[in-house]
Amino acid sequence: MIIGVVTRNPHGWATKELRKAIEKLGHVPFIFRFRDIIAEVGFPARVFVKGCDVSSLSAIIVRPIGRCSLEQAIFRMDVLHWIEDRGVYVVNSPSAIEIAVDKYRTLYLLERAGIPVPKTVVGECCEEVLKYINDLGKPIVVKPLFGSRGLGSFRVRSKDYAWRVLSDLAFLKHVLYVQEYIRHRGRDIRVFVIGDRAVAAMYRVARSWKTNVYLGAKPIRLYPIPQEVEELAIKSCRVVGCEIAGVDIVEDRERGYLVLEVNSQPGWRGLQSVTPFSIAEEIVKYVVSRVRR
């Protein structure tokens, strides 16, 4: 079968790993960029990439969409919906990506499902959000509503500084996303879920409060995965609708495990460095099994 991989960077590490895994397992990779997509309506409706009708692919694995305008993001999701409507297996589905990319929507769905999450306040009015400072405790963490790799997140200890930062963000028409700071002792957990399995996990250990491997945290294999962590990760993916995801979990001294985020287009380079089998091959095996099913 021909398995597509759509990404912002065809030469990225994860894309290369997927290409190798697809070829090793006897299939044909078709790597393309979002920017290469051409959609037709009224011809009748079709989607092409460099002359190839995308609906002829057996499956498409969606890698990071990357930085783009609101128009580009909506168009890319629209195209993925169209491809899915034509019977091509798309993973993760555009519906799941739309949920997971939105931190607020993800958290309220997780909480509604009974999954423990950090205290979080989201709004547009600086004065109203600041009223929650005492409830959240100090320091607080200010995050972008849409973002990854820990970029754009920062801690604020002073209410005066919080007012300055939040008022500036509100003036620039940003949604204010403020969260309690979990004292995680310099580590959290990333669980990689494929289907109904937590296939691998690691501690991300850092010298600072940010535990992203991209920012220098050290990956340490977590094996065996504690049952509670595994169940939380798998349930979180089901709630969001992700079949392949990286789930970030932090341990609070009093409340136990809390789910921070579900990443619908996760990287796994750090995790692969401490995992004795190919994660890319596990992804491709799952995709092939879903297509055949």
C-alpha cells in the first residue's frame, strides 16, 4: 500500500524515520508538504499533490502543521476532512487535531471525563483573570493557547508583573491562558500512545521548570509504565480522539498524577533515544492494521 506522510518539513528526523519504517515493512512512502496541496471544486472536487490524486493513497500520517496563518490552518484542516470523507484513513483525524491543538478545549474535555488536570483560568480580560491569582497560588504559569515544545510559556511570581504581562497580551488580542504551577521537582512524564497501547514512556528530567527535551531536558526510560499512568494516558487519548499521541503527565505531591496536555503530532526523537525498539515501525504497523481492518 501507499502510505502518505504530510508534514511541514519532509527532511525532518521523524519524517525520515517514518519513511524508513514504511519501506522496511514493504510499503511505499509518499512524503509531501501542506504547502504542496492543491484542492479543486467543481471539476469535480479533488485534492492533488504534484499531480497525484491524494484520495488514491491508502493512508495519511499527519505530522506537524507548523507555524501558519489562521487561513492556512483552516484550509489544511478542511483538506484533511475532505481526504477522510473520501475514505482515506487519516491519523490523527482532523477532528482530533482540532481538539488537541487547543489547550483549553483539551483540558475541559479531560476534566469532564474525570481526568485530573491543573487549575487553569482562561479569558480575555486582564482584570478578571487577575482575580484568580490567589486561587492559583504563586508562581503562576502563562501559556499560549496554541503552542508546543514549551516555547512561549513562562512563570510569573509577582501580581504586578502578572498585570503587566497579561495586559500587554490582552492589548495584542491574545487569549489569556493562566495555570497553577505544579512543583514537579524537575521532571514530568511523556507517554507515547498508539491505539489502545502505551508503547513507550520516559521521564523528562530538567534543571529548570520546563521539562521539554527540545529545551534540554534529559530523557530517562520509564519501564515498566505504572498502571495508573498508562490508564490515564490511554483514556486521555480516547477523550480527545487521538489514535497516536504524546501525553504529558506531571505528579503533584498531594493530588497524584495530573494530565497537562495531549499532543496530536508528537515528536519522539528523545523518547527513541531511550527506547529499544523503533517507534516509527510501531506507528506504521498500527496504520497498516487499521487500513486492513
